[in-house]
Amino acid sequence: MQRTRVAVIGYGNVGRGAADAVAASPDFELAGIIRRRAASGETLHGQGWEAPAVERIADLGGAITGALVCAPTRELARSEKALLEAGISTVDSFDVHGDAMLAHREELIPWAQAGESVAVIAAGWDPGADSMVRALMEALAPSGITYTNFGPGMSMGHSVAVRAIRGVVDAISITLPAGWGKHRRAVYTVSDGSRPFQDIESEIRHDPYFVHDQTDVFQVESISGLFDTGHGVVIDRKGTSGAAANQILKWELHVCNPAFTGQTMLAALRAGLKQSPGVYAMPELPAAHLLPISIEETIRRLV
């Protein structure tokens, strides 16, 4: 099988998970990792792999077909536009739902068109894999209500948003399910003392990541004893199929968040590269295109 050369942009928790996923795949080759302030000649190592680390994708040499962009949501568009225009297809894990998601999609469309490339947005575990499950549930029980209950576990996007707040040295945000699609946020922050804690707390509570949930903010000396990349979700739908009521559908998972996100991003890239140029969310991708096997083998094994 010919392997497609892929770069990973960013080497935080998700970047490391993405690099592991690429290295373990039968159809992709890890060309290298793009990171800020990479040392000259730097090589990064993972489970059974090594790859060069550089500051610019052009420094990798050779053709790069796709990039897994593992950057904070608020920094994604800037990185992706240049890649798409250069003909490099991208996948991100944009994690703000609703109108912000649609705006991100619209912003990338002209750049994908210009480079005749593909962008897959919001390809984490949620939004991402869970988005496909919600779409399937609604197709099977068209009338009804779906409840998505996250946690307990660390939210990477929420944690990154808090770390970006002035005066915060480190932080972790824990999602706590409150039932029926409602959540609480427990945010633990380490401050540098440059701002009153009350000001930091207020800014966190009013940030778009937190404003819709009950949020408790705690000041701590260190988060080292709180760090855990495990997370989970339970999605329930109660609805009607045709004239039959009380159709109960459930999806439940408990995962290592960065590893599952990186694997989902890679599967989304695989499917995205089989589409026409443009910008896609995961429910738009055929499920069979996520797999590194032929359509015939998919039918033989899974249908």
C-alpha cells in the first residue's frame, strides 16, 4: 500500500496523539512535526517512531499531502488558510459548537477552493465522532430528543482557553455531567499573582467556553496531581421511528482524550482526501471512507 505523507502541526497532548496515530497507520507516513521554536536538527520520538521537528512545513522537503492541525481552536484558521491555499489538505479539531462552527467552515471555503484542497473541521471526538453518532441516531429515530452528557474528565479545549487568560500560569478544566445534557465545569487555576483572583474568575465565567454552564473556579498551587487525559460521554436519544414510539438509543465511550482525538483526525483526513475540494464536517463524510480498507473489504467484514 502506498503511504501518504502527512505532517502534524503542534505537539501538545493532541499533537502527540495524532503523531502516534499516523505512525501506526498502514496508509500514512509521518513526514514530520511542525512546532514553534524547534531546534535545528531536532528529532522527536514516540512509540515505535521518530520524526523530524521543524518550524515550517516547507522545511520538511518533499510533497506533503495533508496536515493534522493540532492547535488551539482560536488559532486554527490562520494556520489552515496558508496550507489549504498551498494545496495541502487539513484536518482540525475545532471545538466550539453552533454558529462559531459554521463561521469557521465558511471562512475556510475560499482557501480550499483556491488550493483545490480539502479541509475537514471539528474532527475530534466531540464534535467529531459523536457528531456522526448523533446524526445516525436522528436518522433512526427522527422525532425525539438527544441528550449528550460529557465526563467526568478533562476538557482540553476548555483548559487551553483558561491558560490563555492573562495572569494564569497553568490550568485544567474538568467537565462534570449534570444529566439531561447539562454540565458543570470545575476549573483549577495556578496564577502568577499579577491579577486579583476574582478578576481571573470573572473572566473565565464570561468566556464563551464557559458562559453557558455552571462554572466553579478554584485557585491551586499546582495542577500536577489533577492531570488526567481520560474523558467520556453518554449520548441518549429517545424518539420515534415511523409510528413506533419509545425508541431508546445509547452511545457510551470512555477514552484517553488526546489519543482518541488524534485517531479521529487521521480517519477524517483519510476520508477527506477521497472528497472533492471543499470544507467538510464529519457527518458529511461516508463512514466507509474513514477506513484504510477497500469498499469491497468493508462490505465483506462490516455489512
